[in-house]
Amino acid sequence: MNLSASIKSAYNRHDCVVQTNGTVKSLAIATKPTGFGSSINGGELLLLALATCFCNDLYREAAKRNLAVKEVNVDVTGEFGADGEPGSNFSYTVQVEADASRADIEALIRHTDQVAEVQNTLRKGIGITLAT
């Protein structure tokens, strides 16, 4: 699966585009009150990526187990310090309502935590290259 994300930013303009395997989607994110940059910071988007990944993967894994999930709530928290410092203390909680036993739901949550790609990417640690 090939993914990409891009931003084009100018005064009162902040165009966000993501794509997976050539399927392009636009995201509406307002500019800062100054008119420049994004009103949402990268840390917030990173936490949202973790929540989104887990939510989508839980539905995927539930389908494999023939579990009918009615609702998923994922809350992710983390901390960022001074400029340039990496984030820390990332954690998340999950609540799932499904037509399944509590034991089956807990097993689904634990399994999904093990296969969630964004979580595993951060747990592993990755190199990021600035291509010039």
C-alpha cells in the first residue's frame, strides 16, 4: 500500500491532500487566525492518526471474527514539550459496544492493539529522511 500526504499553504489557504494507492482525498483544515499555517498542530494529527488506525483496524479485525461492532470510542493522549522535543507518554483507551461477550470484546481490543499499523510503526521507531 502506497500512501502520501501533502499540504499547500499560503495566506488564508491550507489545502491538505492524502492518498492511498492513487485514491485521493482532501481534508478541510482551517488556517490559523493569522491566516498562515494550520489551525491543527502535527501532534494533534499524530494522535488522531493513532485513534483512526485503531478504530479502522478494530472494525477490520471484528469482521474477521464475525463480530458485529455497534460503536467504537478511542481516546488518545500524549505530551509534547519544548520546540524540537519528541512526544512522550502516548497512551490510549478504547470502548467497544458489540454483539459479543465482554471476553470476546477484550480479546478483539488486545488483538487489534497488536496489529494496528500506525501503533506498530511508532513502537518500532522509524527513520524519516528529508529529501532535498
